[in-house]
Amino acid sequence: MLNIIIEASENFCIHQIRVQCEIVDDVSEMRTVIASIDIELLDGKKQRVYIGATLDFAQRIATALLEEDESDEEEEPETLTPQIPVLLDLLDAFGIPMLGVDDYEADDVMATFAVKEKGPIRVVTGDRDLFQMVDDKRDVKIVYLARGISQHDLVDSKWVAEKYGIPGDRYALFAMFRGDPSDGLPGVRGIGEKGAALIANHFSTVDEALAGAKAEHEALTKSLAKKIIDGADYLRIAPTLVHCAKDVAIPKMDISMPKKPDDLSTIYQMKDEYGLGASVDRLISALGW
């Protein structure tokens, strides 16, 4: 069985379809999330469905985004937080079980499933940080959606190596040095993609790179070595920032496919109330209801 993990943002994770649902600033954007579920359901085997949510994390992110701007701009109305319970209610109406794990982001839940479940596994995401989960031996690949579903990249070790010029299993190390603004990762000051690739090609860990810089390793210019040493404080915490947890304690629960309820009126009512369009219809069709 092919396990599919889909990520849209920071909150939800489905097993067999594993989905992280996006905290959005417009209700209409929910259609993108639901449609992503539909597409993968139609393309994948409908055997087991599991969804896990780090609701507390989602609420913290939403709160941070909605904090009063110190500028003179007019304060935007709160539109993010109200959508979280709506989405949870919709998934509950479909009978998709949900799970929250305190102190962990959904990436950690996804990573834990990726190492615990038998392959093949596909992680569907628009975030590069999950490239670290690529594992050719276990057939774990990333369906990268930066250019959309129709033009997605199927990321394996070879893809990472060709894209960044580094060993395919060292993306996390590469990201620590280069940084990634989209994930709020600063990287080491003055080290860009080229320097990070050089480091990842000659060292396998942050400690090795620091030791190499201090020992004036032949692969490092004096300038690059100095930047590494100067970034030591950041590099001490970088692995914690970048690496996904792979040992999240996930309780056992029924993850079988949801059965069709006798009455779909609640689902259709939510569809009309929140303007979800045909997305709900496609999900119902994909579930064979």
C-alpha cells in the first residue's frame, strides 16, 4: 500500500491521506485545502484515513499573525482563527479522526509516521524542510508542490543532489547553513547556497563543520571558515530548529476509512454556509459515498 502524506501548512496530518490544513486569511482558500485532499484520494488507495492536528500550534500562529501592527496601517479584521474550528467541524462531520499532540508541530507528526510506517510513502508539501525525510531505501519521496500539483516535482535523493549539488541525504545540514526565509530560518550570516553546498559536500554534521573550520580544513577558504566559527552560537541550536522529531508518541486509534453517514445534511449545510463550492462534493465522490 502506498502511504501518502499531504501538507498544506502547519496544522493537520492524514495517514493514507495525511494532510496539514492551511491557516488562511480568506474562507475561499479552504477550497484549496479540501481540493488537495480530494485529488489525492482519487489517485490513491482508499484503505485508511488518519488526521492529526496540532490545534494549539495553529492558534498560536494565527494569534501571532493577527497581533496589532505597530505601523499606522488600519488593523485588519480577524479572519484566521475563526476558520480553524470550522475546518475541524467539517472533518469531524466526514468522520475523519483527529489527533492533537501537545508541544509538537504537524511536521513532527508527519515525520514520525514516515519513519514508523512501511513504505512506499509520499509526502505532499510545498515546504522544502521536509526534503530531509527523503529515504531511497524505504522509498520515501517528497511530492513538492511549489509549482502546483500539475507541475509537481517528485523529490528523491537524486533530485536533491542534482538540484543543490549536495549528497541527497544532507539537505537538513545544507539548510542550516544556507537558511530558508520561507521557514524563518536565518542561516549563517554571509553563507549562501554555494557556501552551504560546499560545506554539505565535505561534512555530514554541524559539529564536523565547526571542527573543520577551526582546524582550517583544506576545503574551506579562510573567509568561509571564519563565517562558520562566527555562527557557532546559531549553529548550536540549528539542528533543533531544522530537524523534525521522529519519535512523537502517537496514540493508537481507529484509522479506517470513514463510512457514509445516514444523513449528509450537516456536511451540505457547512458547504453552503462557508462557500466551499464543489470541494465537498468531490470529497464525497472520492470517498465513494
